[in-house]
Amino acid sequence: MMEWKISDQDIQTVEELLLPHGAHFPEDAKKVICCWHSTDVAACPGSGKTTVLLAKLKLLADRMPLEKGAGICVLSHTNVAVDEIKKRLSGYSDRLLSYPNYIGTIQSFIDRFVTMPYLRNIFGMNVQVIDSLTYAQFVLNKMEHNARYRKLNYVTRNNFRTGSQFSERINHTQSLYIRDDGALCIRKQTRPLAGAGKPSTEQYRELVLDLLKNEGIIQYQDTYAYARAAIDELPTEYTNLFSSRFRYVFIDEYQDCNYIQRQVINSLFASEKCAVFKIGDSDQAIYNSAEDTTSDWIPQPDFLPIMTSCRFNQEIADVICKLKKDGKNIITLAGKTGIKPILFVFSPEKIDKVMDEFISTLDRYEIYDNNGIYKAIGARKKENSAGLKIGSYWSDFDGSTKKKSECSYWALVDEISKSLLAGKLYRAEQVVCRLLCRIFHYIPIKNSASGKDYTVATMKKAINEKYSEQYRQWIYEMSQIQKIDRYSVDQIIRQKINEIGRINNQSQADIFANLPELFLRDDEGANPVDMPEKNVLIEPIRGRKIVFDTIHGVKGETHDATLYLETDMQGASDLNRILPYFGVGRCQSSNLYDYSRKLAYVGMSRPKKLLCVAMQAKTYEKSRGVFDADWEIVDLRD
């Protein structure tokens, strides 16, 4: 592999292109930019690692085409790399985003290059849909309506205990899996639903294979299992192929790769044959649950650190460094600003003072700006259990998932309504296609070309060929609605669906009369068009806007100010479990303690200007004096 010589002029060029006027890369970032052999990169919060990656991509673009027609590969968990290239490297985007390069998600890469060819060539299976939600809907439908799966249906129904809410049962169905020992399990539960070889376990195996063979449907998690099987059959061939095709490989947010993802990636790219850069922060690995026993990614001993942060002040850095597993210092470009992190100490009867004090503190330091981002975050959102949770601090907090189940008719209607209100007709059209797929599945109307259920892609083709007139009229009528709400949209949908039903010789006068009750149930019972923005507190006098969210929900974000809320998990609070990292008591060697540490590290590293933490008095009393030096203490018990 060629070791590129990066000159001072090269560095200056990318600084002028990517950084604010007059700004420079810190020395640790420059070392990463100038490195062209395989290495792990450990980047602290706010280190600008995305900008460092863009700098390397720009320098590679200047040197294309690469030797022997090789390309570069950039993998992440989202398409943020593609978006950033288009936005900040627009002059180089055509070069970087075209063959022989690949820039996209880990999921799409594995599906395209490993799983799909394996299933197609080895088993003759043509996968139509890779989607856990669609998969779960089909599994649930077959369990409930096919007597072959009655034992599986009985076992899952008794275990889920979720009543009749369609969305809840769909979510639980997505969690079903076959463990390595052959037992049927549900994620985050230690006890299996059924052992290896039991009738319900074998019925689940049969159902999954049936969906794949006959419907072409597979869930995301299974694609990696098939990828692993493919590589195990031809390990050398896969490694040689991808290590020669891609000369430089970048995997962003590598700490968020689970165990099987890391296995697959390591098998495809040999670090001695191509330059592999694994970029991440092991202290931010929060997507595996506290119950997960697989080990986190640990950078190799010769890793390159980026420990200079351009996000927060040194006062915040000194606090969150105590939560780092390696204890390495973070140096900030802002230096000390004189604003210490603030600890709000409250008793149970004074918990309602926390939000008022946070807002007052923003005013006291003159931090609040209408265009700024101010969030109150916590680890636990579950509403139907005892102990502290986000909703304890603000009763209007909605702990439901941000994205409603797309399996619900009314959820899709609401999404169409919101798209129309926002003037995004193209978005409304996409949702209409998804809705048609769901309804056609239940009627049923099959794809005449394949005899299978419609996918969004085949539905769009069918619309152009068979339903163009009805569809155009449908979209036109929706665009002309005077008062856009779920009920007016629903009226048009029902009319057009029945028209399509008559075209397909459906005998019933009303298609909807024969759709499953669970699909049509309205669990929300409110018009979202008329609902206020969820989880937003607006202080009535001064108009201060505070957004409530979970720690998982804000990972990757930057706030002007953050309020970290103490919450309870499994018999103790998250802040109580991190006290040993601040010098109070002994740290227990349990996954839950380490999980709490990582949650606190992620949550407390979000703000640019001000970090506040709400702590119970009983937690504070265990640590009296420990926080006095580095924190401003505000006692709300008085």
C-alpha cells in the first residue's frame, strides 16, 4: 500500500475548505489526516472526527484514480457521510460517490455485496424486502391465521402480555430470535420462550424460512447471519476480493457495531492488505443493553487518539474525563470559561423546582437564545414502573417511541396528513404506496407478475401500469383539501381503495369492512395535526423552550445547554452507580455499572456552554464534598 506524503500545503488546503476562517486542525487530528496505514482512531466527543474523515477523503479524491483501479469504502450506521460529502465536498462528490468507490451504510453494503448474492446464488432466493417491521407484520399475521403455527402463537401470546395493541405486539415480534444453543428467545429476556427442538421453536424456524422462500422477506438482523455463513464457506476468497477492491476503508462510529457486524467487517477487510480505519469512541457504546454480555470494541494499543474537543469548555471536559474508562484527558479549544457544571440537589417534594431552576440558570448566565438548543435528558423513560424517570420531572413527557408503528392504518394516515400540511406532496405519495402495500396484503391482492405481495418498488410500477388514473385523482384530491386532518384524508383513502378493489373484482362493497381489526384500531385516538409538539416545555412567562429526550435520542447531538436528569434503573439510580468514578465508594464489576457510566458520559458531553445535573438529595449526601471543587452546587431543598 502506498503511504501518501501529506504536505503542509495539503493540510492548509483542507483547513481552508472545511474549517471556519483562520481555524486549524489540532496536532492529534493532523496525525490522523497524515496516516495512511491501518489503525484505530479513538475520538472524544466534539473532536470533529467527521471533518477529519472529510479531509482524508478530499486528499484521496485529489489522487484518484488509485492504483490497479481500486476504490475507497466508507461505512457508517447512517448516510451522514454521503450527506456531508454532498454538502461540504460538493466539488468532489461526483468523484467520491461513483465507482469504484462505495460510501453508504454498513447494512446496505453487507446486503448488496454479501447476503443478497449468497441467498440468490446458493439458495435461489430472490429477496424482495429487507425490513424488520414488514417481517414482524407477516410473522404475526401467519401466527394468528395459520393453524400450522398455533403452538408458536400460543407461546408468544402468553409471553408478550401486551394486550391487544397492534404496535406493541409488532415490536415484540421483532424481538424474536433463535439463540446459538437453538432455543427460541426474545431479546432482553434471559429465559427462553422454548428450548431447542421444541415444537414452537421449530415452527418459528419454518415460518422464517417460508417467508424468505415464498415472500422474499427477511429482517435486518438475519442478513448478518447469512453474511457470516457465506464468509465461513469461502473465507479466503471474500477477504482477498474486498481487500483488493477497496484500498482504503473507513468505518465510522465503529463502537456501535455489534459483535456479528464486527465479525463480518473484519472478515471482509484484512488490515495487512488494505488500509482499514476504525473510528469511534468505546466510551459511547450505548446501543447494546446492560444485559448484553458481548464485549465492547477496544481500540488496538497503537491507536491514534483525537483528544482535542471543539465542543465544550475545559470545565465540562474535566468532569466527563472522570467517566472515561482509560482516564485520558480531553483538551478543549475553548479552554476555561469560568462556567462550572451545575448540580441541582433536590428532595422528592422539591422535584418540581428543577426545571424552573434550569431556566433561571440559563437567564443568569445569559445563555438562552431563541435559535439555540436546550434539552433535558434522562436514561429511563418507562412510565408504568416505580422510581425516578424523565416523566417525574415533567408530567407531560411522552415516553412512547418517536416513530409510531407503520403497520397501523391510522399511523400511516397521520403521516400523510403531516406531509400534506408541510407542503411535502412527494412525501405523502411515498406513504400512500406503503399504505397500499399493507392493504393489498390483507385483501389480498397479489402482484400478478410474481404472485407475491407487493413491495413499495413493485407497487410504484403497478400504479403506473394499472392504477394511474385513480392514483393521480387521489393525489390531486388530497392536495386540494381545505382543512387537512386525518378524517378528511381518511375519507379520500377509503373511497379510492374501494375503487381499486372493484377494479380487481373484489366482491365486497367496502374493502375496509374486511380488514383486520388490529390494523384499523386507533390506539392514539387524537388528531396529530391538532396536537402540540411532543416533549417540548415552553415556560409561560419568558417563553423559554426546553426539549425533553432520552440519552439514546441525543447521541451525536450538540446542545447549547443540557440538563442531565437522574433516573432509576433496576433498583438504583444511574447517578448512584457512577459515584465511584468520582471517588465515592467502590465500582462494582457489573455490566449495569459500566452501562450507567457510558450513558452519563454520552449525556454529559452534549452541551457547548452549560452542563447541569439534577441529583436526588440522598445520592448527593453519599458524596458530600466530592463535587464541591468542580461543580457549582444549587441546593433546591431550602
